Amino acid sequence: MTTQLDIASLHEALSQEFADDPCIIADQIWTWSQTTDRTRRLATLLRANGIGNSRPPGSCPPWATGQDHLGILMYNSTEYLESLLGAYKASAVPFNINYRYTADELSYLLLDAKPKALIYGGTFAPILAEVLPTLPHRPFLIQVGGELLNGAVDYASALESTAPEAFDPSPDDRSLLYTGGTTGKPKGVIWRSGDMVTGPFGIRGKDGSPMDLAGAVARASRLRGRVLPAPPLMHGAGMAVAMGGWLGGATVVIQPEPERFNARVLVDTLAHQRVTSLCIVGDAFAAPIVSDLEERQLALPDLRLIVSAGAALRPQLKDRLRELLPQTRVTDLVASSEGMVGSKDTANGSRIDSRRGAVVLSEDRTRLLAPGADEVGWLASSGPIPLGYLDDPEKTAQTFVTVDGNRYSVPGDRARLLADGSAEFLGRDATTINTGGEKVYADEVEAVVRSLPGVLDAVVVGRHSEVWGQEVVALVHVADDAVIDEFGSLCRVTLAGYKVPKQFIPVDAVHRHANGKTDYSWATAAAASAGARAKVED
């Protein structure tokens, strides 16, 4: 049986193969050799300050890492990627920090993660200065640019003055990936390094088994290419695409002005840097990209793959991207911090290809549903999956279950297993709407609404109803020629009557977070406000 590879050792092996080739293209170009040298220096710096250099003990429960934690608070940058890799080389546990958090939210996350070190951009020094006094222990601070906080060391100067050393990381080293907190408080998901390589980073054989080092290097030599993660690296989608591309031999490209999404800057970067793979998150990214391509009639001949992770593309946008970029494959991935499930079928946006190990479990999570079963169950994935949630044994036991001797990750999405073995994706249980005793899956309705003529974007939520308990409503961003009065009858062609939104609420734009996912706090408030206005008008 092939032993799993760890992230740092595989990157070092690729560095020997591609030494003088570009490894990172950002504000400047860094070769693989330079990146190896700098990340070894960072690992040495961390270990010299008591961070890393330990293995999880054999008695370590799945809801603990057993290693030192290192938080990363930065925009997409060379230093962000180096911080990830340097932490892995030091056998420290990197974790992502959402740079849009308020002081209270940041304090909650850091109290939960208990970092022994923080690497952060100088832009975030003021909010960190506000939050640090709330922590029981002050972490070792490494600052990238700007006026240093008291006790912090400067990233560039520290690397320059530290001699690089080589270490011995392990597939058992841990990584910590915080969820976005879209439907609740952020949770730290614990992964083994080896499982991340074989799982979300995609370094595996055709049968899903781990590759040996020689096989992984040979694969990378064949693939190469250039990958650009458009979403923030602080989110799982951006990080997984960047690391998966890196470990697949690709150069990682960071677009200019990473603190905000700018479609024109992105498209210019795709063209100038000859990017071959692009990661985006849903319509919030795709719509302005399409508009810019149409306006300037650009071809992007090197681009071969566009992956939307975290939010599905509207069918019309997906089709338009294929028309504008006929050489490019456009696909949606169903994935979360808890594991990758599969890709959505190109012909039917609600179907998931189950070849990645997707299954559907029963309501009580004790058995696998048979193909064609009428029962709605839980979408689950097998293979390399996380160990658990940080400091939460109850949630760990609920989400990571064992059925018939196999472990599965059950992040909370509902699905049916169709007769052909594919899964029909119904959506996150947390957004399920209970109306008159019937369960309505918001994602199922949203997919239909988003396909209606004239709909540019949409989100479906539940709203309090004195008659039904909850009622289904849709907030829609529409074109000038859209006929909203026809939307209900059009929905009834494919949806049962109780699933059809009781109201279609026009909005100037659907509010989304930086990662492209819907801002449900805004959506529910907007739906409630529209309902109150309707009552007054009546």
C-alpha cells in the first residue's frame, strides 16, 4: 500500500524538478527554488520561536490537532501562500482568518483557535491591536508591511536574517480550515495533511488511491499550467485550488488589487499571464467576467478550465461563458470545508456526479440509500475526509459517521439518490423552509428561479407566515425587460405548487459575501421588510 504524501514534502520534490520556473506570479515572479528557500526560512523562524516541531500524539482525539496553531490574516498574496507552506514545513497547523470580520468576530475566532502565532498584513494591525488584549495568551506576531505592532517582527526582515533549514513534515500533521459561518458560528475543521493531498488537492490515482512521490512528480510534469484563484485564499475554495494547482505542478497567479474583485483586472491578468485554470464563486464573479469579455471581445485562448466552487452558476451564464470561450470547460463543484462531494452535471444543474465517492445516507445517518429510493437523505462523501471539528466532540460525531465500516462526511446538504446512481442536490438543511408541514429546499427552488427569462440573480428564503408558518419567497435581480408577473406560472411548470414562491421581490442586487456566497442575513431581512410593506399597502 502506498504511503500518503504530505503537502510540504511534495512541494519540495516539485521544487527540485522545476527549480527555475515560475512558482508564484504576483507583484513579482518567484521561482520554485526561491519559494522553497523562503518557506524554509519561515519554518526555521517559527521553530526558533517555539512553534511547530511536534507530532499529534497517538491518543489525540479527532476534535483536537495536538499541534501548535498559526493564524493567517491577509489578502491574497505571495506571503499568504508562503505562510501556508512554511507552517506545513514547521509542522505547525495553519488556519484561515476572514479579513472582513469585525473586532468581536475576530476575537471569537481567535479565542476558539488559540493561535500560538499570527502572520498578518499591516492593513489589519489596527483591528488586531484592538483584539489581542481579549486573548488569554499573546501569540508570536509576524507582520507583513506597515508600522509594526508592539512585539511584532517584520516578515521580510525576519526571513532575510534567518538561515533556511530543511525539516521532516508528516502526512499526519494537521491543518485547520474554518468554515465561513454563513449559517452559524465558524467552525474549525481538522484535516490530516495526507488526506488533503489525496482529497481536496486531487493528487491521487485514477482509482482514488494515494500516489507515490515519483508518480506525483511525473503527473505534475505532465500537467503544469497556471492557476488563478479569484476568491480569497482565506476561503476553502481559493485555498484548495491554489494548493491543488501548486501540488499539480502549476504556477499560482495572484491578480493585482486582491482586496476587491475587479472583473477587468482579472480578465487582463488571465490574458497577460496566460492562465490555464480559473476558480470563481458563482454568478457574483461570472456575470461581470461575461460582461467584460463581451465588451472587449477577448478570447483568452490559454484558458482551459473555469471551476465555480461554493456557489452554482446560473445556467444562462454558464452557457454564455462556453459561447465566449469555446475551448474552456466550465463546471460547478459541490464542496465544503468538510470535503468535496463531486461535480454538478452539465445537462442538469441539480445532479451530482457520484464518481468522487458521493452517497446519500438515510435520515438517521445509519444506512446508504439505494438508487431510485423515494426517501430524501443526507448527501455524504467518503474517501479522504476530515477528522473532526476543533473542540467539538458532539458535532464531530454527528457530521463524521461510520456506516458499514466506512467513514463519511455529512456537512448538512439534502439529496435524493437517483436510479442512475447520481445524486439530486436539494440544498443545505439550514436553509430548508417548512411551509404548511411541507419541506421546501431553497436551493431546488432557487435553481428554477435563476433559470427564468430575465433573471440575473436570485436567492430563495423562508419568511414568517401567519397561515403557513413559513412561506417561500424569492428576491430577484432582473433585467429591464423581465416580466415578474409571469414568474409564478413559469415556476409551476417544474415545481409543485407549495414550492412556488409566494412573492417575487425585485432588488437592485443580491447581496453576497466576498467569497460569492449569499448574505442570508440581508436576504431574510429584505424578505421580511417586503412582507411588512405589502401588509401596509393591503
